[in-house]
Amino acid sequence: MYLIIFVMALSMIGIGMIQFIWFASSVEQDKKNFDDKVKIAMGNVKVNLMKDAQEGDVVRKKWDEYKRNKKSKPFLLKEYKEFDNLVRKIKDKKKYHNKNLNIDLNGADMLINPNSFLERIQKDKLDVYLKHEIEQQDIDLDFDYGVYSQAEMSFIIMNGHFTVSIGTTNQSTNIERGNELNNSEYKIPLFDTAISNAVEGDPIDNAPGYLQVYFPNKEKALWSAVIPSLIMSILFTGLVLFCFGFVMYVIQHQKQVSEMKTDFINNMTHEFKTPIATISLASDSIVSPMILNSPEKVKRFTNIIQEENQRMLSQVEKVLQMAMLDKKDFQLKLSSVDMHDLISKAAEHMNLKVLKRNGILRTDLKAKSTALNADATHLSNIIHNLLDNAEKYSSENVDIEIRTENMKSGIMIHISDSGIGMTKDQLKNIFEKFYRAHTGNIHDVKGFGLGLSYVKAIVDAHGGTINVKSEIGKGSTFSIYLPQNAA
């Protein structure tokens, strides 16, 4: 059984690891697809911003005209000569900021001060571009965005608003979101191509700024796509584990029942073997001529046969009673019962056995209301069974006490002994059929293991409850609650 449990546990661990790897791989693939979509969207926004910046750009037009006419028209206009001189200086300096370069051309600062590209971004258009492109990529998530300026070393646009710089302190619409944007993995340079082309493909410096986008709920959205599958996987895995646990419980329970039944058969064989042997011996003795001629001896052996026969009938009756209780094929014969009278008679009968062992049986009957509407025969049997167990499982010093007290709408009966006691494992099974603390062919205490099972069935039939407290070496206490009217 332990091998099966180990193999099952190993299998479930393996299945769990495979499922985890599969889900992690699925999330990672979704993340890559998401990243690609965001990059495509941001690339399209970058192109749109570049087109907007170049619209009406006099310098760009003059530069294109300058490149066309440089070789074909040696007699360049003065402004072209100045433009040629400007480009040469930019190539030499390779700096964005040069206050010594002054040229009277509309928009010339686009080449001298690349950051002016960023200043020409229209925040409303940027907002529209981003939302449109992200929607085009089927991304339905809230996002933050910003335009970061290298020159200002801060965001100049954030979430559709211009930010305000005061000294070295940037006061934006949301400082925390600005920090998140700074750490965003989605970052694309703006106008880097424009600056490179301005000097015939030779990069002057880094891009003047960056467009950065941040999705606060990205991880949640990625995992939410696999959560239904994850929940179903956990549910079915849990169902498999539950079924496996239930099957193992049934197997273990059936094993225990089988062991108890084997123990019951062994004990029943032992219990019947003694009276049968005694009856056989008495029968053989009666037919002897010496015994037949002595009426007193015949009577003696006849009495022995009757007593042993009655003993076997009593044992068989117990087994039949339990069969009836299991099938619910019995009815309580309800009548008015005085529990103190019933307990007193049972105690008087048991006191004879206790006195033979030099023990003590005490009663402390404090209940005021003792009349119950119950089955007198069955209640008498359960009191006798509990007292019999208390005597049988007591050590040399027999000390038994019976106490009663009134509870709400009923009576509580406590039967205590100072016997050998029971372990916690034994307490779990004492009301099971055929269960005995002493199993196998060890017959230091006789019985079939049906007494307490019978007691529990009768108490339940009356609508009562039974509990037991026990400690090894200190004895046990059985507490029975019986209502005034049987259920």
C-alpha cells in the first residue's frame, strides 16, 4: 500500500511539474506576442510623429533642393552657400547644441537643436495615434505613456499632458507613473532617423528623446488568459487525488474489517469450543453405567449441559441481535422506564462479580427526573454491557462508579472504571463491529467485540449520544445521554 501511495505521489508531482512548465511556457509565448504587437504599434506611432514633424519643414525642403542642385548648379544662391556651411559645421562639431551657429533660415533649429523635434509633437495627436495603433493590435489594456527628452532629462509629455519643469524638479501629472515609465521595457527612440539623414547618413548623436509605454495590468492580463485552464487543471487534479484518497481509505477500512472479522471468527470459535467440549464430556459421562445408577450425578451433568447450552444460545443471540440492528429490522418497545431502578438492578447484579475480586462498585445517582419513555430491555442490556466491560478490563483493583445527572430534556449516565484504559487509536474504533483491543487468539479477555457496537446502536436508536474518555493505565469513562422521549 505504501508503495502505491509513493508511486501515486510521484506521478502527481510529475504531472504538476509538467502542467506548471506548460502554463509558464504558454504565458511566456503570450508575452512575446504581446511585446511584438506593442513594438509594431510604437513603430507606427513613431512614423506618424515623424511625418507630422516634417510637414512644412522649410529646412528639410531646402536640404532636399540643396542635394539636387549641388552638382548641377555651380552658381548656388547665397542661402545655399550658407546652408552648405551650416552642414559642414554640424559635421565637424557633431553636437546638438551650438549657440555659435546662426543662420537666417526658417526652421534651421531643427538641425541645430534636435530637441525641437520633440517640441513639435502635438500631445492630442500622440494620444490618438497611440490609442489607435494599440487597438489595431487587439490590445485591450489600460496604459501609461510618455515622451522623454534627453536634453531635459525628464518626460515632457505624459498621458496626454505636458509636464512642467521647475529647476531640477519635474512635476508631472503622476510621479509614481513616471517612475514606472522610466523602468518600462517598451521604449523606442524618436527622430533618430531625421538627425542621421540631416548629415548624409552620418549619425550626429543619440536620439533627442524616446517614446515609452507602460501597461500596469500586463502580467495580470497574461495570466488571466490561462487561469480558466489552470483552475480546471487544479480541479481535476484535486478530483483525482480525492478519488485516490477515497479508494485508499476504502481499502484500508476493508482491510481493518477483514482483520476484525477474522478476529471475530477466532474468538467465536474459542467461545463455542469450551461449552461444546463441556457438553460433549457431560453427555459421554451420563451414558456411563456408573452415572446412570446415580440420579444425583445425572442431574448434575444435565445441569452442566443446560448451562453450557444456555451460554451458547446467549452468544448466538448477541450475533443475531447485531444482524437485526444492521438491517434496521427491529422496533423499540417503548414504555415508562425509571432509569435509577434499572441502574440499581444492574449494579446489584454486577456487584457480585466485583466483590469476588475484592473490588468496589459505587453509585452516585443525583438525577431528579429519572422517568424515560424508552425500551427497558435494550437499556438494561447496554448498562449491563458497560458494567461488564468495566469489570473485565479492570486490573487487580476493581473500582467502578456510576453517576447520573439531569441534562436538558434528558438524563446523563457516567460509568467510570480505573482499568487499563485505551489509546487514541483504540478510541477511534471501539464502536466498530467485531473490534477488540486484544486481537488474534489472545483470549485474556473474552468476547466477540459486539458489545460496544450494540450499545452505540441502541443509544442512537433512542436519539441519544455516547462519548468516551480514556487514558492508558488510568481507566475509562463512558457518558451516555438519553432524552426523555425516544426519537
